[in-house]
Amino acid sequence: MNDRIRVPEVRLVGPEGEQVGIVSIGEALRLAQDSELDLVEVAPMARPPVAKLMDYGKFKYESAQKAREARRNQALTVIKEMRLRLKIDPHDYETKKGHVERFLRGGDKVKITVMFRGREQSRPEMGYRLLQRLAGDVSELGVVESNPKQDGRNMVMVIAPHKNAQALQQQAQQAQQSKSRSAKGEQEAEQAPSA
């Protein structure tokens, strides 16, 4: 950048991206000072190296803003965990299923663990059936990402939301908001003539 460029001549690119041509480093620095910009080497390995006239502080700020925006737009996947027992009551099962559905609607993955105790460990097929039943019950919201597998005294399965589930949810929210706006507009229109 500026005086740190140690080559006799550079291919100069103007502030708007126009080609100035091959000029000596002194001439390039003079042009940069005249236009109150910085001379920044953008392709040091080229022959001759390519330098551009730009406001370096503004360039650094804009690139930092772009990086921050890219980080903000990244989808952060959260894995929620739901633990079940092999001898689960039907009402408790429905409650746990409701939690799993809520997590999937929120766009989170769900790790479902069936815990075996004592003699239950000799009947892993019952845990497998319970996990398959749960996967079938929430199949409209999510898909099984990793099939049930025995892990010591537990059996684990991961369910991920459908790829377009979040997009559908956002569309539903927007439709709901537009309905509420139109309903408010109709109420205000009805009240206006009577006033």
C-alpha cells in the first residue's frame, strides 16, 4: 500500500475500475495523492503488479460489513434433545411428541434418546419400535437424519426438519400478518363512516 510498494512500475487501475495503463511507481503515487486516495496493490504476483486507486479505509470498512452480514445470514443449527423411557405413558408420549414438533417447527434438529434400565436392555427392539413410531408421528415436519442405533444403555435417533420447512413457516407468518393488516384496515373503514 502506498510507499510500501517496492516495484519500479505497476499496471494502474483507476478508482472507477478503468484501466490507466502501466506507469512508474512515482507517477502512480502522485496520481493517488492528487485524487486523495490510496495506492493499493491488488495482484502482487502479476507482471507487472496490478495496483488500484481506492480509499483503503472505506474498502476495509465495507469488507468488514460484508463479512458481518455473511455471518448473520448463516443458519445456526441447534440440536435439541428429548429423552424417553421405554415404558412411557401415552399422555407423556403425546407431551414429548408435542415438544419434538415444536422444535422441528422452530427449525432445530432433535436428538431423541430412549433410556433402557435393567432388564429393558435385553429388549432393544421395543426401543426401536418406539423411535419408529415417533418418527412416523412427526414425519410431516421432519425426516430421520440418523436411524436408531444402540449406544450403551441408550438408543439414539436424530430427526432434522424438512429443508423447506422454514420457508413454509415464514410464508405462513407473512400471510398471517397480511390477513391481520387487512382485517385492521376493514375495521377502520367500517368505523370511519359512523364517526
